[in-house]
Amino acid sequence: MNYPFYNFEKFGDDLIYNKYFTMDELKEDSFIIPHPNGDLSVKFPPVFDSSVPLRVKSKGFNEERLI
């Protein structure tokens, strides 16, 4: 399921969000990700591989929460 207004898609209970960073953004300590329950501030790890997804644990989205 796609949610184009948030620029993410839902896969099971996981939300997949693709974010592209500028060189200036990569110099920051953290970045903001939109989420249906409110924006999330995520810290950049000290070292990361851009070919490996960053994961935010326990922040997926289960539709049962809406009922």
C-alpha cells in the first residue's frame, strides 16, 4: 500500500520511507521522518553504509491500531 502524501509505503507492519540527503544534511546529528503518529527524529549513526537501510525499531504501523 502506498501513501504518496507521506512519501512512504506500507509493507506488512513496516513503513518504508525513502529519504535523500544533501551534503549539508549529512553534517547534521539527526533528521526528521514523517510518521502517521507524528514526526520522528532519528539520529545518524556514527558510521553508516548508504546501501543498507536505516531502521527505526518499533515504529512500524499496524492498521489494527486505527480500530
